[in-house]
Amino acid sequence: MRFIPPAIQTKLDSGVTTMCRLLKITLQNGTITGMATLDRGVVYQTITYSAIDGFDSSIIASDSSFGVDNAEGYGLISGSLLGITEAMVKRGELEGGEWEMLLVDYKDLAAGHVTLDAGDLGEIRLVDGQVFMPELLSYAMRLRQTIGHVDSRTCRAIFGNPDIETQLGCGVDISGLWVGGTVSGVDTEEPKRVFVADVSQAPPARLEWLTGDNASAKIYQIEAVDSGSNTSAILEPLPFVIEVGDTFRVRPNCDQTLANCRDLWNNMINFKGEPLIPVGEASDLPGANIA
């Protein structure tokens, strides 16, 4: 049931309203920004909702099936006025963000608001240098997600996760495993993946950029290392070219196997997998030896 403040309900019943919708976006780093469907900005509950950037919420509805096509909207952000920039999108800083759609009377903000819908930010991409969010997924979409897991011979835990009481808990303390480094050279053919530094870590390993255009909380996977030249290659291309002087930190990672967990990390008690599941041979399948 949706709560509608009495003052708002009175205005809706009058037939003549001065209503507008506000889109509030909250990023994982705590940044809060907003947009308004109006010809001027609105300041509501200390948050400034910009009218320069726009969004379309014409498809804010749901039914018993929680279909995606009935739980989405989109927004177009033309500049950095809202604190969301092209660089933030490339660095993945909008991933995991949330949104909330409010209905207010812009001439009487003290009347309160109606929460029309709320949820997770869906697909976020750049179109001609502009931030485009074609999906504002309702929280109802979470009910469509599969909960649970299938059997796995490898560990399902996230290496370094301190919560050992869940299926994502590992328990290994990685705080002392990080080693800092500085880029001293960049590959001319793959400047977004390959670089030379004073520190390298053979895979499996993870890297986090501390300074430079790629600096963010995102962790990247090391694909290969040439220990002779201290050249490292990142598995996926970075959003920006690596520059000499960029700093980072790198640490070893677990390969999720029982042997690695037991022999290297002495953490077998927290292994989140089923390594003793029998693995059949192709020759054991019915009809495998029939000519």
C-alpha cells in the first residue's frame, strides 16, 4: 500500500495540481543527486533536483509477474552539474547505485511527498559523451533473482571477505597482503592493459589503482606478468590510458581450489565448495563406446 500524505491527497482530489516528479539517485560512495521534471530546479529535503538534465518515468508500473518492461524508466544526464561525470561512469562508480522516484507539489514542498517507486540502477552507458541510464529497475525485480547456489568443486567465497558465517565469507585477512607500486612505463600498443612498474604480482592476483584517471575502488584481475621486466597485463581494458607515475596496490589472490585454500592459506575450514563431488569420465556415459 502506498502512503499519500493528506495534504498531497487533497491537492490530487482538487483536479488542479502543481505536481512534479523528482528522481533521487544514491551512489555506493554516498553521493546523492537528483533530477526534476520541471522547468526549474527544486530543492527538497536539502537535496537539489536539477531541471537541466532529464528523465522519463512514463513506465513506472508493476504487475504480479514483475516484468522488466513494466518496471523501468530512463534518464539522460547532459553534464556534470549533478556530480555524475563521464569519468565516473567509465570507472564503474555508478554500479550498485539506487534510485527513488518522488511526487511533490513544487509550490508547497512542506506538504510532503509520495514515493512512486524505488530500486536499483540498471544498465548505465555513455552515448555521445552523455551519461544514459535506460533502466531504473524496481526493487520488485529482486524477487525474480535466483536465490541459492549450485554445487561447485571450487570455493564460492570471495577471497578476503571477513564474514566467515555466510557462503561468501572467506576469513583470510588480506590487509597485510597489499603491496604498493608506481608505473614506470606503458605499452604503446595496449596502453590500457599493459604497463611496467617497480612491483608485480603473478596471477592469480588483484590490482587497485590509487591515483591517476583510473583511480577507483574497482579491483582488476592480473592476467599475466613478466617477472624479468616487471611487466603486468590486466585482463580487461581500463577505462583510461595508464600513465607513467600512476600508483596502485596489488595483492595475491586465491584460485578457489581446495589445494590452494589448504596448503597456501591454511583456511580449509572455511572452504565453501564441494570438492569431493565425483567427476565422471566421458567413457562412462551410456553409449559412449558404441561404434
